[in-house]
Amino acid sequence: MLPMTCESIPFEPPQGWEALLRVATTQPFAAVFDSAASGALGTRSFVSFAPIMLLQCTGQTATWQRGRNASRLEGDPLEVFERIERFTHQECPLREPFTGKGFYGGWAGLLGYDLRCFIEKLSPPKPEGPWFPDLQAGFYAWTLCLEHSTRQCELRLLNGAPAGPEDIRKLAADLTELFSSEPNAATASAGTKKTLLTDRETWLQQVSTVQRHIHDGDIYQANLTRMVRHTGDFDGSALYAVLRHENPAPFGGYLDCGEGRGILSSSPERFLSVSGRLIETRPIKGTRPRSPDTAEDKRLRDELLVSEKDRAELTMIVDLERNDLGRVCKPGTVKVPSLLHAESYQRVHHLEATVCGVLRDDITPVQFMRATFPGGSISGAPKKRALEIIHDLEPVRRGPYTGSMFWLTPDGRFESNILIRTILRDTMGVSYHVGCGIVADSDPAAEWDESEAKGAALASAIDKYAGSR
């Protein structure tokens, strides 16, 4: 056994936090959890890169790297991750609790949407669409934490982590030198080509198909999405800097997946948060665009709050989330402390709720992931049948979209988002999905307009990035 301790010291970004992010997101397997928005949920951000261990799973094949050693594993990705996480926890236990808040090192990565196939008996993902790992988990021996209320930054190190840095002051000096440098100038190809994978007419037909399933009693609602593709040469770090300015969000982030692939997220939605044994989820349903006119903006927000359609849509998902949490929580502990409240973001108003409970003592992180993934707000109700209908209608795989970026500490703290308002970058260009929850009284044309409003910030970020090169 090699017990770990967590040390922390103040860290002063030599050129400020924004410049630090610009450099950090160019580093190998960077993991950035970025609360760029103000408000109660945007309290702190975390940055790390160069994990000392890395697991990447695609289908039932996994690559496991530990230092210079690499091995190939087979099996259910969540089972593989659970074995490795349990082994690491047993071999390198935390000697004493860390008293600071949030992430201080440990596992961070991706739960891709198509892990659904390993949770329910569902059809495999379609061959077309973004190719990313179904699961990626790196073990990060250190992290930088920015406390937004004070703008104070702290370096945290898991001392004793296998093959991790041992001297926090030397690590701080190395990071100061790195962050004093200028990032490489970003380039873009002379032109980018935009392609709608699903045109408006096809989308309206798909919405009508979902409604037929609802009228036939198959489902109550389903989250239907479509993909937009831009071919060209995109610098992920530079594009992310534009995105977080265009659409600051409490659960944003950047994750490098290797081989030219990256996840650039400006998500407003929490998937799961665990502190101690308290677990919380914050589903979103219902959207109105923001208006520059104050009176009109308030009218749109008030309209959302009283919309019977949107309230019913969110209430259905709250019931689904209560059921999911009830599978892993102590009896009688699942509560809904906040139902049907409006939150305002840079581009849209959303209707949101909070569902929480107390985990049973025997429940592991992978067990609560299995019980709740993928999130109800981006699948539908009942969940399994909604997932089947989504697979039948959507022409391409979702990949990371509507999956989750997460971190998990050695003492069981957990935070994750729903990967919406997210750009996926690969060697061919970038893509993003937008979608809506479809219910019996949905107006197909209005759902198209809502999906356009959700994608506006992503489209604007891509256009501004390409136009500035």
C-alpha cells in the first residue's frame, strides 16, 4: 500500500486565469471543469492535465496506460473502470481527509452517451457521427483550483500517488514557467463548410413520429436531437476561449481525448453531484430565448414559468429522476427541494428542478452512475423505450453529446455535467448537437425554433473563431 496525502499551496497564475486556461487546454489530456458563469453554481473551477494513469474504452475494448506501461482490457467499460478505481483506492488510500472544497485530484473524464448499451439492452451506436471513447478516465495527481468569490488560486497535489510529482513547490515552479509562455497562434482553414445532418423538413417529420409514439402509449416524452457539422481546421483551445466568452455556464469544461479530439462544453446542467452520501441532480426542461429588451426578456421568463407544456415536461423528468435516485438512496430520503424554477443564462432562460437523496452505504460510484445514466432530461420517459425510439430516428451517433464530463476524488466526492451546449472537435472539423424534449402537445415548428435558440451560442462561437483567423 502507498497511502496518499493532499497538500495545497497558493498559486499565482503569472498572466492571469484566462491566459492559464488558454495554455492548459493545449496540454495532453487536459481536464478543465470551468464554472465561467456567475451565481450560486459557478463557485470554483479546476484545471489539470497529463494524468499519471489513463483508461479509454470504446465498445468492449479498453486501453489502460500506467506510466510507460500499456495493456489491453476487454469487457463492459463501467465494470473495467470500477475494477481499476477499486484497485487504486485499495492500493493508494487517502491517509487523511482533505478539508478544502471540490476536486483535489483523482479521476476525471468522460461518460459517453453510448454507455447506454451497457446499462440497458439496446442497439449499438450507429457508425456515422463523432468517434470518441465511450468512457475516458484519467487519474490526475494534481489540480489547480480557482475560487471565484475571491479570485484566489490554489495548487493541490496528491502526494504519494504512484508516479506522480512528489514536491509541490517544484511542481508550482514548473507550472509557473509553463503558464508564463504564450500559446501557439491558432490557425483555421480559409473557409469552413457547414452541413445540417438533419434538415428542417426531416426534423418536423421526426417530431411527428415521436408524437405518434406518445399517442400510442409507448412513451410520455423523448429528447430528439440533430447534429450540425463544420469541416475545417479548428484549434480547440482557441475555439474554447471564444465559446466560454459567448456562453459562460456553470458546468462548462474542456476535455482532451487524444488523437486530435476534444470536448468543448458550455453546459448549464448538472447531472450528478455527490458530497458525503448526499446525491443531487438538477434536470432542465423548458427554454425561452433571451431578449436585449429588459421588459421583453422578463415577459419571456414569466411565460416559461407559467407554460403548462414546459411545466408538465419537467415534472415528468423529475418523477423519472426520483425513481432513478430511489434505486440507490436510502428509503424515504429522496426529496425535491426545488421544483419548476427559472434560471437565466447568457442566451436562454431555462426551467429547472433539484432532486436529491442520501445514498445507501453499500452504493459505489459506478453503481450510482449505472442507476441514473444517461440523464432523464436528455433521454425521455420511460427511459428505455425513449432511448430505443431516439436510436431509430437519429441518423448519427451522439458520441459524448448528452453524456457527461465528471470528476471523482479518492474520498468519493463526485461532480458531473450533462454534455449539452457542447462542441466536439476532431481532425475533420467540429460538430454540435441541439435538441428538444418532445411531448404530446409539442408544436414541431416551435421545437425547431427552440433547438435553433439552443445552438445560437455554439454557432456564434464557431463563426467568430473562423472570422478572426
